[in-house]
Amino acid sequence: MRKFDGAAFAARLRALREQSGLSQQALADAAGVNKFTVAKLERGLQSPQWCIVVDLAIAMGVLPNEFLSEEELRKISNPTPKTKRKDA
């Protein structure tokens, strides 16, 4: 299982928020979360729950996949088939 990259998510969230022209408080209000939650997410101090990612995306008018890197999107578009273990 791949580990969550908090720093990448944090940078993407901040970039998307700034592109949307929202302050942390305005984004928090629109997404129904606390301003401190947005601040912690942008600093990579907190991992988001999926429902918060969706609420943030809706508040900024983007799709949740906007939080993914180009590499992650390529992996989703072209998944590598998993091989069966021989000892299973």
C-alpha cells in the first residue's frame, strides 16, 4: 500500500486555493470545516479524510482528482496488473 504524501497534498491544496482566489477562512467556510483544519492541511500537519477532500474540491469548483499529481493520475489511467503470489 502506498503511503499518503502529505507534503504534496499540502502544496496542491494551497495552489488550488490561491488559484480560486480564496483565503483559508473563505475556503473553510465554503467547505464547512474549521480554518485551522485548512491551515493544518496546507502545512502537511494533518491527513485529510476523503469527505473533507470532496468538500474542499466542491468549495473551490474543482474535481477531487485535482489533488493528485500527474504521476498519480497516470497510474490510475494505466494501472499495472497485480501478479498472483506463487506461495498463495
